[in-house]
Amino acid sequence: MLASQIKNKKVILIDTNGKIGEKIKVSGGAKCNITNEYVKNSNYLGNPEFVKTILDQYTKDDLLKFLNKNGVRPKINAKLVKGTYFCNSSSEVISMFSKLITHVKLQLNTKVDEVEHDKHFILHTSQGKIEANKLVVASGGLSFPKLGASSISYDIAKNFDHELKTLSPALVGFTVQKDQFWFKNLSGLSFNVKVKIENKTFEGGFLFAHKGCSGPVILNASLYWKKGTMIIDFLPNQKLSTLCKSNKLISSALPLPKRFLVEFLKSIDLADKPISKLSKDELEKLKCLKDYEFSPAGNFGYSKAEVTKGGVDCSQIDVTDLQSKNQKGLYFLGEALDVTGELGGYNFQWAFSSAFVCAKNIV
């Protein structure tokens, strides 16, 4: 995005991969979840005022207008996350940018090892030295290492005395502790739940996985999770008291997959009996369907994470142009910064918004 917006300067775009846009290619199930109808700073973890200032300068509408002008027409598909815009394919986004950066020198299959500054920037790379008056770091985070992700953005930041907020995988599935080993018996099963974590509530698909749990609602919860407990409502928008008047077995009376209920009842040591015959104590046990306490053991790691949480401390970045306050001519964009969006197109919007603000103001 940044390279496509700078027309009057000599620009070199360095990429570890042999082609541009490898992360775009796999995003959104190869359909690129590019933005969201409801973008606002509350959808991001990071300095809210910093985020708002950037997003206000290049909005969702600005991005959609830019895409439409260049032949890409995303449409809302809320199947996974409300308000998410998907493209027809990720490849059309990559193709669009390829056409917009014909004036740019591409330096592909190039790994940056180290950056120093002496009157100008000197990049030591796998293809030799590259010198530049200005350096924009937009190399993302640690997620998807198989696509070339590395710590280079953070290494450069530390080299110029920037503070880093703690890095961790985000928008990622959870592994489970012994109390939830029964999750593994349900691998592949998915249905809607509601999750409460800190002051956030998410509703959406919950997927039981071989190593724990995943799905959109869990990926979003992972962004805000610190070691501790979250609450899962397996019967969102339904009152258990209304459902408990049935004479049917629990596994038949409740509107949940029978396979799930069988394992759930085992986990709380409750027999599958007519729901109307449950004692007061048994009903109390069953109530945890509405407020099940879940304390993950950990997460699936960077190889499965959509993004990296944490990054360059935004207090050391000039919000007017994303320039380092420590080193003139050095800029940090997108995922390199300590700003992380929720699932549903928010991180692409942040990447494009920060790139536009930088491009507009870089001199």
C-alpha cells in the first residue's frame, strides 16, 4: 500500500519471499477479509487515541473507494464475523498492487539481517548492502513463519532504542488443561457460543479441535486473554429455566449437539436423565452450560496465529506520520506497532490506514 502511494521518489520494496503478498494470499480463506463495516478504535488492543487518530485519516470508506477505483469490489459476508468485507479472491488484491507498483524496484528473496544508520540507513541483506535516506518497516509480526515471518521489525526497533510491548501469538486457538481434556473427544464439532473475557463479550462459532478449541469466537477472545479464566455460554440467548421444563432426556431436550452434551455431562459427573427429574443440586450443576469457566493451558503458537500481539511502543512513534521519535527517517507501520485488531478485517484496515498516513506525510 505504502509503495503504491509514493510516486515522486525512488522506492525499493524488500520482501523475504519470491513473490509479493504471500500473507494476503492465504488471508480470509484465500478471499482476503480486507476491512469491516464497523471499524472503530474499540476493536483494537493498543493506545486508543493513537489508533483513532490513524483510522480517522484513512477510513473504511476511503479504503473501499480506493479498492473499487482499482477494480476490487469487496462485499460483506458476515458468516464468520459481523460486518466483514471479503474480496472475490486474495489474488485479485495482489494483482491490483502489482499493477500499482510498477514504478517500484522489487528486491525479492531478500532477507534483511541488520540495519544501521550513519548519515543514511545501511541495510545488510542476503543480497548485499542497500542504502536509503528513509526506511519504512512494514514487515509484520511473527505469525506464519512458513510464509517468511521473522522478528526483523522488532530487531530494527530495538536497534534504535525502541521499547517493545510484550509479544505473543493472537487470534489463535487455545490448548486445554486436564479439566477440559474432554474437548478433544469432540474434535471437528462446531456451534455458536458466547464468550466473556475481561470487559469484552464475543458471540460466534466455537470449534472443538484436536489440541483444544478454536473458531472465530475463541480467536477474538485470545486477543484479550491473559493467564486466567474466561466464561463460555454454550446456550447464548436462551434461558435454561425455560428449557428445563421438558420430560425428555437432557441430551435430547437441549438445543445442542447430542455428541457435545454426552461429553459435557460426563465432565460434570451428571447422568443423562429426564431434565424435569433433576434435583436442585443437579440443576445447579447443569447451569454451568451458561457460565462455564474455562482456563486455557496456552495457545497454538505463532504457526497457527493470525497475528502478533504487542510490538513497538506507540508512545515513541509520531502519530502524524508514523516516524520514530528516536531516529529521523525511520517509520513503523501495521503489525510492527503495538496495535492489534480483532478478527474480521480489522488488521488489514490498520495496515492500510497506517500506510496511507505515512505515505501522505513522508517527505
